[in-house]
Amino acid sequence: MKLTFLLLTCFVVQAFASLNAQTVTIKKQNASLEEVIWELKQQTRFTFMYNNEDIAQIKGIDLNEKEVDVEKILQKCLKNTNLEYVVLNNAIVIKLKMNTLNEKKSVTLKGWVYDKKKEPIPGVTVKLTNINLGTATNNKGWFSLSLPLTKGTLEFSFVGFKTQKINFTERTDTLRIILEEDVQTLDETVVVAYGTTTRRKATGAVSVVKAEEFKGIPSANIANLLQGRVAGLDITNLSGAPGGGDVAITVRGYNSLDVEAGRRFSNPLWVIDGVPLNTFTSPITGTNLLSDLNPDMIESIQILKDAS
């Protein structure tokens, strides 16, 4: 029985020694550690255990070895890194060195965000690229962000400005970011009849009269408030009755088929908060539809001067 146990022990030791004595032939240039491990798996019976995040940054490995022990390959690959390996029977565990585990693996980034005029921009979104982790600048354009890693890329974005990406490391000092305006997103929206467009795409002439321009001016009709305020717009009262009678509105000359009282006019279509209506004088009361609108409730009047 003792002889049998001794022979069995010798067999196990020899099998373990032969396993660890496996050699490989490998030739790699500018390879990553993950590529080297994959090649070692193909040529040996070792099982490799590691954290993908730990080995992801190990790159630029050059190897040209022939019939070399696996451990020698690993020693060369992990030299000058924060990783080490441990051989457990037929498994190789690649892990962070013990002193590295105790080191700080986070960084706090802070800085300012300005526009080209060096004015601070509040509300700028500051986030880690491809990860839902970030913050926003305060009313002074200042931000501070703690991240659970020591290097990566920050993304700065704000409405009306071009998105900017900045790389950082654990040695990055206070950041000062200047965002550029994105002109294409700054076009003012213009309401044109039943649709909307932008200042850049609008081919027609549009005039805007703000409520401040006729605030406090008494008038029985909002059409009279536009008199003399818009170039190319002619307002004619066809009746002297207060708040009554037709009002002829001519835009850039008498060029329409609208005939009223023996004259040609180009009475426009009125759109109030998206609701279209025409000027209309009641044959019963003699009042004009526009007279029912309170001028004090008007925010602005936009006049489209052509057929675009």
C-alpha cells in the first residue's frame, strides 16, 4: 500500500511539472495583452482568469519567442505594469498587484466653461463619454465631478453650442473650456401661415411689430396700430364710425383679385394663435371683426410681405 501511494504521488508531481513546463512559440508586434492571452490559450492547456478592465490598457507588446516557457512570456508582458500573475495548478490568474489595490483609483475634475467672449455658460452638461455619469455647470460656469477612474474623456454639450470632448488623466489640473456657437441651431423660428420655418430658410420678407411699439396708444382697430410702422403696408379706413366699417389693407401695392368698393386690394389672411380668419364687417352691427380683438392682449404681429 505504501508503494502504491508513493507511485501515485510521483505521478501527480510529474503531471503538475509537465503542465507548468509547457512551452509556446509566439510572434506578435504591437499587440494587446488580450491578444497574447488568446494565443497562449491556443497553444497550452492553461485556463486564464482576469478582469477585462485590468488588462484593457496593456498594449504595444512585441514578442518573438520560440519554444519558451509560458511564465517567461507573462513576465515579459507584465513587466512595468500594475499587474501580476499567479499559477494555480492548470489555471493562471492575472490580477492587480497588492500595492495597486490600495492606491486611489478615482479622480475629481473641476473647471470653468466659457463662450468665445469669455462669458461663463451656466447649465452646460458635463458627462463621461459613453457612460451616464455627469453634472452641469452652475450660474458661474463652474463644475466639479468625481469619477471612479483615473483617465478617460469628458463631453461638454449645451443647446446652441458645438459639443466638445476633452481627454483627462489623474494629473489633469483645473479645466478651462471654451465652447463654440453652433450657428445652424440658432435660427429663429418664424410662423408662416399654416406652417413654420427658420430665418435662414425663409425666402420672403417678414416684418415684426412688438407690442411695446403700440403700448398705450388708443385705437379701435389693431389694423390702425400698424399704420406707418411697416414698410410696404398701407392701411385705409373706409368708414369713420368708431370700431366699424371696413379696413382696407394693401401689402406692396394693389396686385390681388380682392375687389372691395370698386377698388382692388390685397387684404391679407390673419392668423391669430394658429387660427386663421379674414377681416369681416357685419352687415347688421356694422362692426369689423378685428375690432373685437383687444390690442393689450397682443404680444407681437408678424407680417409676411410676399407669397412664400
